[in-house]
Amino acid sequence: MKFWQDDNGWGGIEGPDLLGDVWVHFSAIEMDGYHSLEVGQRVQVTYTRQDQESWKYVAETVRPVPR
């Protein structure tokens, strides 16, 4: 996770295997309970090319990687 805005329920993912930064909405996070992520947390992500304000990619699914 590059950053996460818990109050707004969205954030951004960056990584060497991604084509660019990916916008993430809490509804894309696949986990039990409250859907939130932490900066630096590792995740598996599927995403599509779709403009979301200044973002070029939007997450379809995000799965936290167990530590």
C-alpha cells in the first residue's frame, strides 16, 4: 500500500509488477470485518485500465497477503 485514507475508504497501491499506481476502494478489499489497509502492507491485486480522477488503474479485487 502506498497510502490509505481510512476516513474516505480509499487509497493507492504501487509496486514493481504494476503498470502504474492503482486506485483502491474499500469495497474491492476481500477480507472479513472492517475493510481497511495499512501503508506498506503487501497485497495481491487485480485491476483494470479505467480513469478515476488522476488515476489510470482501478482495483477490482485486493487480498491482503498474510504476514
